[in-house]
Amino acid sequence: MEAQVAAHFHFHSQPHRLPHASRINLFPRTHINFQFSPSPEKAKFGRGTPFRKNKFLSFWPVHMAATEAAQSQPVTKAQGSFGKAVVVGGGPAGCVMALYLLRRGFHVHVFERRSMIDEARLRGDPRSFPILLTRRGIKVIEAAGLELPSSILKPQVGNCSHLPKGKKMKMDYYSGPGTQSYVASRNGLVAFLQQSLLQRVSENLTLYFGWELSSIDDKKSTAKFFCNQKYSSDSGTNDRGKVHLDEIEVEFDFLVGADGVSSKVRSEILRLDQAYGASDKSHITLDFMENPRSYKSFYVCPSLARESAFIVDHDRVQAWRNLNLLLVNVADGSFWGGTLNEELVSAPSPTDITRIFREKAPDVLDLLLRENQNFAEDLWKQAPMRGGGAVLLSQFHHRNIVVIGDAAHGMFPTYGTGCNAALEDCLIMDNILEELTPSDGRQKIPYHLATAEFTKRRILDAHAIVEMNSNFLLFPRNKLGIIQSVLLRALHKWFPKIFGPTAHQLLWTDTPYSKIRTKKHKEDIFVYSIIVVLGLLIVLGGVSILKKLIAAKSI
């Protein structure tokens, strides 16, 4: 199926090289027609300024396509809800939010500062790390009318820790009724969602790749974007090889910031909030903690992964705790690996990397050398990457502007739940828009009320998951924590009607995060109470024995 979309690109005459990557075919071939709209160096799209469609410029082949379910879903207008929506960010949450808005009848502008993900970026890109998808996130995607294909999903049943002397310790994820656990590469998931968005193309969708938010004027409800030249040239050059647009200004009724942990939309909300209202107004506050740890990643091709000894536990996240190293088998059969080990990340030479691997994970090193004889040197040259940051925002909205996902509640990759939380935001926002849609069909949604309602409904759960994530509340970090986890899991298994799933197991359900935090506090009180009671019994028993000994001596 050929999809046509009106897309604005900033073409650059200087060539830009993509990182080398081998070809990978996850989806059937599809061609996407991009229409280019030459304009003055500054252009404005908004009320009273219809988008002018020019003749077709070129085809861009992309080896991906949405499923038949996505293709068969028509774009429908919800009566009375039509308006102009801007979505900043073309990642998982941004794409899903755009799908919801299109279905509701909005004219949607989607801005992504990077280039569109094509097959060259599906492998070899450091951002293509594995994402854990649970029922919480999957149901959101399904509610958007999509069915995730098996070509991008890999079932995950738990983790497998590799211990010294070849021993293994396995722990299963929660597998209660209605729960699901899958792993997908980030780029693979985004590629599917971007393509699904293109398959829904209509007069109500405009996509911009290689454009970054500059500023927001909340009084005029306009947003300005500038060309990100680092990514704009990825798309090619036009027949004249000249830059056509330096800046775009778009009017909106509703703006959603899904632009990640370093969100520009969030920065604009904070700026606008500080400038708005009386001086004694309680302003929005932001607590941000950058992840102090960096990581490096590596890759093992599918054919080699299938021949390795680790394929036995391919449905588990495999970990070497003494190296802070993970090995994850993704849907195409390859292994993605990453390490947070400071010795490896900051190794002074390739020789040191080889030595550390040889001492602590020799079997992994042997596999990596079979993939690449220059592995140690390549890993040493690789720039360390930060794993996001922790974001605590006191309010997620300003007037008709709202932030979702990592922009609103970013977290460290501790539980693998960041993407699921971001996707859940989309469903909550869509439910609010549905509830606030006027029944007479003559008025638009009161967007300022919708954004305020999102903050009201989401703030408690968002803060709960960021707090639990940042403080490792759900992961046992010492012997007492391990004993507590084993005990509570056993009690749930033996007496399911009395003892429910543990707080950690509830992450695999759609239980609100605030309730999970409450559950954790109750678990701690329960276990500590047992410890106190046992301690008292031991003390009382000791006192009783001592009294008997004293009495016996007196006789």
C-alpha cells in the first residue's frame, strides 16, 4: 500500500553519513511518498493559512509496514472535537498520542527532531536498546487499533543471573491472569508506530522530521520550530540542493510534549509559568536528577546468537552482576548487550577491557570476539551514554499545553517500566478528551480543563513510580530484601486467596503505581512485624531459659 503524507523537511546541501549498519528486514516493503512544500525561509501554518500541496517530489523506500489491522482502521472524527493539535516528539508516546488524536478528529502536526527511523537505524544505533513491554503498555497500543506483530516482539519470562563457577539463578516475572511480558528494540517499536501513523494518513496529518521546538507563545497558542541540521540531511537533498525553511510557526488548540527526559516543552512550560500571573502565585516546580551512571552497548548477530550457549535462556534477560552486564535476545534473534560497569565504561585501554571480560565473563568475551575481533577496541572507542534521568514535576500542564511520558515523569531504567508508563499517559489523556467532548457537537473541547484534569489524575501515580524507581524500593538489595521477596512470593503461591501478588509482581499488571507503592509499604510493615515478633519470642525464650538455669543452680 502506498501512503501519501504531507511532510516538511529541511533539506541540507551538505552530505550527512548515517552510521554503518547491515540490512535488516522486519516488515514487508512499502514506499512512502513525501510531498515537499517549498516556502520562504520562514513559514507559518495555522488558522487561515491552508497548507499548500505541491507536486510530488520523490519516493523514499522504507522496509517496514503496519499490520493489516492498522491499515484497515479509518480515521474518524468525533463530533465537535475537531481542532489543531501539535505533538512534539515522534517516539512511542508521541506516535500513539498522535494516533489517538487523529481518531478523535484533530488536525495533528507531529514534530520529531531526529530523522525518521528507516532500516539503516534499526540496528547499530545505540538508542535501539531493548524495551520491556507489559500489559500496561500493550493494552494502550491495542486501544489505538494496532496489533503488534511478532516480528518486533520477543516473549520474556524472567531473568537469569550468571554466578561464579558456571551457576545460574533464575527468577520468573509475574505470570498472573491477563499479564504479558515482551521485549522489543526501541527503534523497532518506534519504526512500527511511525509507519502505523503513516498508514492512517489523511488531510488531518502533517509530519515534520528534523525539526526541533524553539519556543511557545501561550497567549497566541503558537509554537516555533527550527531545523535540526544534524538530522535534516538524513532525508536527502532536493533538486536544487538549497535550504528552504529555517523556521516554522504552527498554531494549535492543544499541544502535547512527548519529547523525552530533556524535554523542551517542559522547559517552556516552566518559563511560561514563571512569567504568568501574580508574583505570589505558586509556581510549577521541577526536581531533576541526572543519571550518574553511563553505559556502553554491543551487538551479536542472529546467526551467531543462535549458535551460542546463551540461546538456552533466550527468553530471559541474562545478567552478570559482577560486571553490571545484560544480554537480551530480541525478536530478530540478535543479542543486545549493555554494561554499566565503571571499569569497562572508563577503561583506559582495549587491553583492560579484554582483561576485565576474561576475568569475570570469559564466555561472553569469546562470543563477542567471534562477532568482532576488534570488539575490545570498538567498545573502548564508543562514547559512553547516559541512561536518562529522574523527573519530578509538580504539574504536568500550563493552559492548553501538557507533557507526557519521560517529559513529565522520567525515570532511570531500573524496572523497565518507563515506556509502559509513557504509553499509559496516552490512554488517560484520550479518556479525558472523550469525557470532555461536548455532546452538542458545536463547541470544541475545553483544552485547558483537559490538561488540568490530566495532572489531577496522573500526578500521584507518576510520583509514585519515579520514587520507587529512584530508590530501588521494589528490588531486593540485601539479604533481608531477598528473604522478604522469596517469602512473599512463596506465600502468594501457596495461599493466593490470602496473600496477593507482591508489589514487584504488580508492575506486570495495570495496577496504579500509587497502589503498588502502598502495597510495598504494607509488605515492609508485615515483614518487619514478623521480625519484631520473632525477636521478642527469642528474647522471651532466652529470658525463660536463663530463669530456669538460675533456678536450677539455686536448688
